[in-house]
Amino acid sequence: MLRTNSWAQYQDYLVRFASEVKEPQLVDMASRISKCFSSNGTLFLAGNGGSASTIEHFCTDLLSIRSEKLTKNSLSNVYALSLNGSTLTAIGNDIGFDNLFKLQLERFAKPNSNDLFFVISVSGASVNLITAAKWAKENGIYTLGLIGVGNSELKKLLNLEITLNAETGIYGPCEDVHLAICHRISEILHGFAF
């Protein structure tokens, strides 16, 4: 992992990455999520390490959305696939870490439905996310996500993505901007009239 040399350099990365993201991209993502909720689809979220933390934070924000047009069940249809430690360690130990998210999608996602698979990855090279995204695409589940490094295998599997075009190894600023993107998507969703 690369390290920044100073607070000023860290700030420069934050500003650069944040300025690459445009409001219409965020609205597109929020629209997809809104459609999922309003049609009683399920939103599955996945990430590793710091990105798992961001996914879990995003899941919390999404669960707090209030709208009279949503059914009581639709907000419970948001799952961070990294939350259950015993499930994660069982799959990792018994089946393999590469299938950590795919197996959960196989068990819970409905092929060719209004379900969504949303990933966050700085590197875009995590085999378990790539494996799950391939399964989702093969089974008619719309894929979207936030990527740090521009030319990654994971990016190519996503129907809708925001990529920060970071240099490999610049994790901290990417993770910070990914969280800010999730906050903005949540704000947009709070304002939508589902």
C-alpha cells in the first residue's frame, strides 16, 4: 500500500477523486436503488476490509430511509453480506474465501428479478467480489459499484459504476471518497418520492 507524504498530499487526493464524481452518476445509482426498493427487490452489498466497513455504514444509512410509498418490508431488503462473522468464517473455512459473497447470493438473491448487487472495492481485483459479480450478471441481477483503480476486472463486470481512477495502492483517500459517495446517494434517496 502506498502512503501519502503529507496531509496536503492526502487532501489533494481527496479533492481530485471527489471532483471526478458527478451528480448525475450519483442520481443514476440512487434511481437504481429506488427502483429496487419500490419493486420489493433486495439490495445486496459487499466489500472487503475498509470497503466492508463502508458497505455496512451504507446499509445502516439505507435502513434509515423513511418514505410513505415504501412497503414495510422493502427497507428490510438491504443486506450487507459482510455482517455475519460466523457465516463468513464458515464459508471461508469450508468452501473458500473466493466464494464468500457468491454463495450468499446463490442462497438469497432471486435470478432475473429486481434485486441489485452493489460492490465497493478500491483495487477492483478482489476475487470474491469478481466471482460474485460474475454470478450476479449470469443470473440477471443488475450490478453496480464503486471502484478505486480504473482498469480492473471488477469494473468490467458492473452495469453501472463510479471509478475514481486512483493509482494502485492509494487506499485511504479512495475509501474516504467512497463513503462520501454513499452518504450522497443516501441523501438523494431520502429526497426521492419512491
